[in-house]
Amino acid sequence: LENRNKNFVEFINLNKKNFLLFFVFVIFFIYVMNPIFWHSPQEILNSLKWMSKYQQNICTVTLGDCMKSLNLPSSYYFIWLFFKLPILILLGLILFPLIEKKISNNILNKIFFYSFSISLFSILILFIIFNVSIYDEIRHIMFLIPLIFLISLNNLFIFSKKISSYLGVFVIIFFIFENFSLNPYQYTWMNSFSKFYNINKNFEVDYWGLSNKSLYNSIKKHSIKVKSNKNNCVYGDLYSEIFLENHGFKCFKEYSQLDSAKDRPFYVVKNLRNFKRSNPKNCSLIIMENYKYPLSNQTINVGSSWYCD
């Protein structure tokens, strides 16, 4: 251990000039490649401040609460990381107390673990302190996911090479199986802990392009079946217009305009964030788009289409 520490210190001393040149060139190219610095370095801080409070005050259903993007509780980040990260990665994170001594006894592991961990948590803490506006789960902190994976997988490897290898193979096989089982929904959007909760009630289930296509197709087929007038309006999201206007439909309105709808018949597409709203009154269901998670009895509803005559 003493030799390793000595070698590391010698390595730093031998390459001091190289490290200095590296940082000088990094600062130089950051300045040259960002014209906003030429105008005023203060503008970088202004842009960060403005974007951190971006005025899109939507809410994301998180453990049953619709949390506003402009006023998020600190728990928001950790709830979504808990349910989004693979269980294997969460296991690697909680192993830290068992391998702390092994990390401390190896200077390279120590630098790797603590530099990554400090970077990760300092960014999260800054987001919380400055009440940064984020929405749609963890899309704005996706850049932190590689750090979390590297920390966790390194912990697993230090704990046991065999166990980490066996668990890694098992998780990959289960992931492939789950993706085939979810077909045509071809990826797992939450880890298995979510199966212990009412997913429809507690989380967002709205970003499903494939289900939208099924809903639009159901309206197209129904209109042919009942020989409806293509001038009948379709209430729903803006995406329906792009798809259905190619099939002769001409009238499209937002779901929020449904309460004032008077001229029947019309169609309703209930998807995206509209899915959490009440069903249209005095209308018949055309199709309810569902899927099931493997090893779970829950039926996940991701959209529906209606005919109101």
C-alpha cells in the first residue's frame, strides 16, 4: 500500500506540467468555442439561472402525487432514481458499507469512488438547493446515470467478482425476456419494484407512441364500420391530427375542449396526460389499450378511444 501511494505521488509529480497544460488548454478552448464568453462571462451564469427556472409548470405523477416542476420536493429525484435504476445497480450502491475498507486500502479505487460520488451528490444537492425546474421524471439528470452505473458496478466487482458476474448475466437474461414479453412495448421503463405499486395511479404512463398508433387505427376502422362523416371532430392530442388527416379526417380539437362539445357524433382519443382525466360522458368505448408486466398481475392502461354519437 505504501509503495502504491508513493508511486501515485511520484506519478503526479512527474506529470505536473502535463496536468497544468491540460487545464490551460481546456479553459482556452472553452472560451474560444463559446462566443457568449466573448460578450460577457456573466451571460453564462444568467443563462444557467434562466434555464433552471424555465417556465413550464407541468406536473409529473410521482408516487401518486402530481409534483409541480417549478416547486419540486427534494424527494422527487430519489424517488425516480429508485424506481428507474435497475435493481442490480441499486444493490451495488447499498453494498458500500461492506466494501468501504477495501476501497480505502486501494488508492485508485479510492480516487475513483470518491471523485465520482462527490460529483454525483454535489450536483443533486445543488439542484435541490437552487430548486431547479425539471419535469418528466429523470430526463434532465440522465447525464448522471453513467456515473451511478460506474460506481455501482465497481462496488459489485470489489465485493465479489463471481457474484457480480452471475448477477450481471441473470439481469441481462431477465431484461431480454421482459422486453420480449412486453412486445410491442419493447423496453422496460421502470424496475421491478414498481410492480408492488398501482402503476396507473402512482406513476406516469403516457409516453407510448405505439399505443397512440393503435388508438388512431381504431378510430379509422370504426369510422369505416359505421360509415361516419369524416368531418366529425376528433378530440385528443395534436399527434392525432398528423396521423388521421391522412385518412380523410379534417376536424381536430384539444381534449380540454371536450366539455364544450355540442355537435355529435365525434371521436375522443384519451392518451398522453389526458389519460388521467375522467372518461367522456355518454360515449361508447372503441378500444382500451393495455399491457401486462411479466411476473405481475397488474394491467397497465395506456390509452383509450371513444365514439360519442
